[in-house]
Amino acid sequence: MTYSIVARDAETGELGVAVQTRAFSVGRTVPWALPGVGAVATQAFSERSYGPLGLKLLQAGRTPERALRALVAADEHGEVRQVGIVDAEGRVAAHTGESCIPECGHSVGDGFAVQANMMRSAEVWPAMAEAYTTASRADGDVTLARRLLAALDAAEAAGGDFRGRQSAALLVVAGERFTAPWDGRVSDLRVEDHPEPLAELRRLLDLEEAYRRLNRMRGEIPEEEANRARAAGVAEDNLEWLAVAAAWRAGDLEEARRRLAPLLARDRRWEASWQVLASTPPPEPE
């Protein structure tokens, strides 16, 4: 009983799932993704095995359509399932069982599928498709995560789950395969219980992206970026420590020491972090 979207970014190859519902901890059940393989959303009266089994079928070379057909055929209760699948080539498939609770339905587009059930309005999934497509054509660097959230916002604006809202989740993985699947995770965010889960999910994404930018810096952190990080919610001590690490990665030990001094003045236990950081030589700047 929820609405969700699965999609592949045609430029980066990233694969993702985003979902919101009026139930606790939707992130444990609906979203599944594997770098370089695909993404699955399994909902309605969810059968969680559709996630890992669907990804295994994609890994074995099945198309989303064939994989989904096999999953539903093997399920005694396929009529109450709703599923969306996208693979690393951008092929998609979706299923809405005939016994899913109305309003219910799905829509597939270029590299994405949206699906919803137990909605206030039959306009929910068309609105999601339109919002995702529009966001994909927007000027500027609009990430897959942001486009997925745009689809969820549109679903809520069109009526959303008729019971209300409670939890949401966002899962984005890399387009290429990794030896260890967890290495390819770009975003893995969950809001388990909140009166405004989409607003909270966006706050977490802002914070995650701020930390990601700071962790990639190899040198002085510009004040503009520092202010942006503070606005996203990065704690001042963490920001200062990341500045220490950035200076160290750039090989500027004097700058690293200078930035470390205020932290040590407040609490000498920061020294342990410095010792760990200094235990290996700084990497070459990218």
C-alpha cells in the first residue's frame, strides 16, 4: 500500500528506487538495487523475495519483463502484488495484480516505471511519470536522487496514499558492477516514522550530499562550501575535522595542524583521530 518509482539515469547509469507509504519502515521491504544490475520495487501486499530474486534473474541475463513474468508465475498470490523493475540497460517492466487495492496502477516510460496502490486518486502514477520526465529535462545538474524525489512529491500532490504518510526511502546505486555490491551505493536513506517523510528524506539527502562533497575535497574547503555544509546540517566540529582531513590529503601539513588546533583546544581526544589520520601518508591529489 504505497507509491514508488524505479529508474535508470541514462547519463550516469545510476539505478534507483524511491518510495513513500503510510506504514512503518518501508525501506526494509520495498526498495532493492544492485550496482550495474538493476533496481526493484516490490509493494502492495509485498513479497520481499521479489527484490533479491528479481536482481538475481537480471544478473543471470533475464530482461525485466522475463524476470517479472517468472516471479509472478511462481507466486500463489501474484494478484495482490505490485512490482516495478529496471535493469542496467534502462529496460523496464511493471505489474499490478488484479486484486491490488484501488486506486491502483502503474506506468512505464523511458528508463523508469512508477507504481501505486491504495491511492486517493488515479492521477497519482501519471503525475509521478510526468514529474520524473520533466525533472530529467531540467537545466543544470539534476541527480537521479533528486528526480526520484520529484516523482514522490508529485504523487503526494496528486493525493498520495489515502491513509496518509509515515515512512519513505531512497536507494541509488552505481551503474557499473562492483566486486562488493555495497561499494556501489550512492544513497541509502530511510525515514522510518515521521509526520512529513518526504521533507525529512530531502533533508537527509542534502546532508548526505554535503558530506560527500566535503569528503572528496583535497585541499582548502572554500568558505562558500563550508557555509553550504553548515546550512545542510553538518556539525561545526565535523566540518573542522573534514577540513583537517582535506588539508592532509593535499599534503599541506601546516594547514592541517592549524585547523586541528581549535579542536584540540576544546577536547584533547581529537588527537587520537589525528594519529590515525597521520598513520599513513596522504594520498596524491586527484
